[in-house]
Amino acid sequence: MICRLRQTFAKYRTSAVTQGNVMLAPPPSVKGMTVLDRNAFQRKISFPSLLVPVEAIKQCKKLLKSKLPSLNMKTVINPPDGSKGYKMFLLDPDKTFLEDEMKILESHGVVNKVCYHDIEIGYDHYRVRDIMDAIIPKDPSSVEGSASPAGFSTIGHIVHLNLREHQLPFKKIIGQVFLDKVVNARTIVHKIQNIDNEYRNLEMEVLAGEDNFITRVVEYNRIFEFDFSKVFWNPRLSTEHHRIAGIISKKEIVFDVCAGVGPFAIPLARKGCKVFANDLNPDSVKWLEHNATLNKTKMKISNLDGRAFIQNELKKFLMNKQASTTDKVHILMNLPGIAVEFLDAFSNLLPFQENLPSVVVHVYLFCQKDDQDEIKSRIRKHLGHPLPPDATIHHVRNVAPNKDQYYISFVVPHEVLCGSRHDEGPERKKLREE
């Protein structure tokens, strides 16, 4: 059936409203499914389609891009009737055209070239979100429009989900769908509890696929291998790892207090920095050593509490004058839950001396977005000194509602490093007591 473009989409505008803009959605019968039945997603859809002259494809492509179905299917095909000199664009029945858009199409010779094309679609055509929204009832307490898991992380072959309470009855189906749909996924997991132990690793449940947590990640041409069930790794921090590697210059000295498996330490060592890396978790240290070898880097590695690492390894380095006064010594403290508390380790770290290299702290913490007063107050409390006015405060990412991660960088004041607790002035004593 062929009709004029305006008439066709006037009809489809009415139809889309009547059906609630769900013309491409999976069949309603899959709602509440507890065992995945892929065949239940089969349905026939009549797609409105445009026969676009081959010579007009380039001009029309940009306009039609937003009108194509959001399904895993070919949307530009050869006309089934063999029409010469045309390509058929399959359109989303839920989309409509504005008056100006229709005029542009008409100007390219598609006025009388609208038709319908029936296609059988099924499970393979739908995206994860489409399937999840079709199966899982929406959480009545949520303001979000989707019942699908809010997001997921890929760590090599592992897909890591954070499921909400109302999704747990469907966790096995969710796992299977992600296993089917995410390229190269072999293990689908969700965390059973939040990170609340001293080693920052997760208790996880395998939802689908292999029970295999040893994985490999390539981040900015650096290779990292580790057991994801025993160490901390967050792929959402890859940009931050790269940013820090860019702002610390070659040949400078780095003390990575909470190094994990090496996402900061290894790029910096490869760059030519002298790196001292530390982590409290023995499994992190094991994989850090492995990754240092894998990436052909050298560094000194410790297995200490963060505060002890500062008070021993850093102090020893500074006392032995292994850095000149023109050097910069960078202290990375990426443990945003508690790293700010380690700042007290810098207080009175050294006996008084005139000539010291610049000791630059890079510390991460969680707080509410844009609450710089809170950031300054917490640093002041643990450092025993106000945050220097030339400090850098950088927003890293949103973690959860009312919870953001921040990076703060500053040079530790000489009077903090070399002050005496017994001879400190009244202002500094007051700050510490607060």
C-alpha cells in the first residue's frame, strides 16, 4: 500500500498515541516472566518505510537517523519489490515527522514513496533495556522510568551489576539476558553487599555464566590482571587514572598510598617516575607485583596500612634526602572513604629542617556535590592546618544521590611536616582539637 507522506504519518501519530508509544515493545505477555523464554518475544510488526532515491540518500540520512527503530536490525534495505534506484528506510512507528521535515523529504522526491513492510522480530532484535522493562514490573517507589538495572560495569569478561530490591526475584533472568547481549561477557555478577571491609573487595553472586573472577583489563594500553573477587577495581575511574598520569611529570617521585593492583602506579612508572606503591590488601599486592612485571615496570612495593606507609616509607625517603629541594614528591591517596583521615600522618612527620622537596598530596574523598566548605573543613580537621588557598579541587564523578567523589591536590605546608606537637602555636592546636 502506498500513500502520501503526510497522510501516512498522520495515521501513525494517532496510532502511536492510542497504543501508548509501545508499538515496538516486546509482547505484554512476557511481564513477570521468571524463566527466560526467548520464543515469547516473537511478534510481527508492520513498519512504515520510505523509498528514498539513491541520489538523495546522503541528504536524507541525517534527517531519518532519529526516525529509525531502536532495534538490532537492518534499517536500510533493498526494496522487496525490486524497485530500481531506491533504498528502503524502515521507520519507527512511534515516531512522527514535523512539517519542516516532511517538506525536506518531499523536496528529495519521496512524496509518494511511503509504504508498509512486515517483519518478524524477536528476542535477538531487542536491547537489554527493552527486555528488562518488558519483564520486570516497575518499582512503585522509584521515580525512574525504567525497570532495568540502572547501569553495569564490564571488567574484562565480567559484567558487574548493582541490582535493586525489586529486581532480585528476576536476578537469574537478568543475568542470562546480560550474558546473551553483552559482547565478550562470560560471567555476570551482582554484589551482595556494599564495600565495607578494609580491603575494599566485594562479596558477589554469580548470576549467569562461568564462576571465574580472574580477568584481564586493558586501560590506555596498560594491561591489568587480577582476581576481581579479592581486589578493588572500578572501570569508571579509567579517565581519572589517565588524568593523573598526565599531570605528574616524568622523573618525579610518587608514593601511591592505596595502590590497589596498580592503575595509577603502573602508568606513572612506565612514564619514568620513581614509584613507591603500597596496599593493605595482600591480594592487591600480589596482583600489583604481577602487573608491574607484565607491564615491564619497576617500583618498590609495600604491604602496609596507609598511615604506616606515610610515617615509615615516606619519612625514611625524606630523611635520607633522596630528593633534592627542586624535586616534587607526589602522595596519591585514592581511598575516598577514609583517605582524608590519613592526613594526620603528615603532622610533625619530620624533625625541623630548612630544605625539603615539595610534598604534593593528591587525596580523594566523598561528599555532597559542590560542598566545598565540607571538603575544606574535613581537610582542616585531619591535617591540622587550613587547606592552602592555591589548592586544586576537582569533581571526579557522581557516585550516588547526594554522594560525589572529589580530588583535592595541595602542597603540604612546611610547618605541618616539620612542626612540633609540643611547640605548636595556639592556632594550630585549636585546629587539631576541632
